[in-house]
Amino acid sequence: MGRYSWPNFTRFWFPAIVYSGIIFMASSIPDVRTPFPEFEFDKFLHVIEYAPFGFLLARAMRGTWTSMPGKALGTWVVLLSFVYAVSDEYHQLFVHGRSINGLDLLADTVGGILGWYLFAVLTRHKTGKI
């Protein structure tokens, strides 16, 4: 995006911002119990939760900074997914029955990476480049 364009910013960033709000709301639910706690099933759910977030971040960044190289885009998506996951885990300190969990943070970050990877594969398939 060469010049500031509110419609383009809204088009690309609004979905990522809304989805981050959905993650925040889900993290606000107290005393969450997942099926099969002995298998750490919730880690799978964390990956599934953050994969769309990584995809939407990649989409927003590609739509905003069209000339950003693919590796830089991936680095930023992973970094932003991680930073948001840290803030999400911290937020859970204030929710009854929730706590900070390093494996949740790792699963969130892996989800962000998978989202970026899916975006990269789909983009490469459409355009021949990331």
C-alpha cells in the first residue's frame, strides 16, 4: 500500500482484528474443561485456534505491504502470533480457573506458523510467488 488508504486497511486488517477479539473472548471463559485432558487435547485446540489468526495476519500484511519478501512476512507473522499468544496467556491470569501455560504458548505459535504456511502455499499456487 503506497499511500494510506482507509478502505484497504479495513479490508485487510479488520478480519485479523476481529479474530483477535474472538480469541480474547474465548480466553475469557472461566474453568474450561476439554475432552480427554489426559491427552493434552487442548494443545490441538490451541493450534486450530491460532492457525486462522496466522492466515489472517499474513493476508493483512501482504495486502498492506505488497513488496515484503515472503521470509520477512513469515517472520512477522510468527512474531505477531507469538506476541499475541503471550498477551493471551497473561490475560488468562485474571480469569478464574485459567493460568499461563508454556505449552499453550507453543501450540498457539505453531498455529500461527501453520496459518502463515497455508497462506504461503495458497498464494504461491495463485501467483507463483509468496
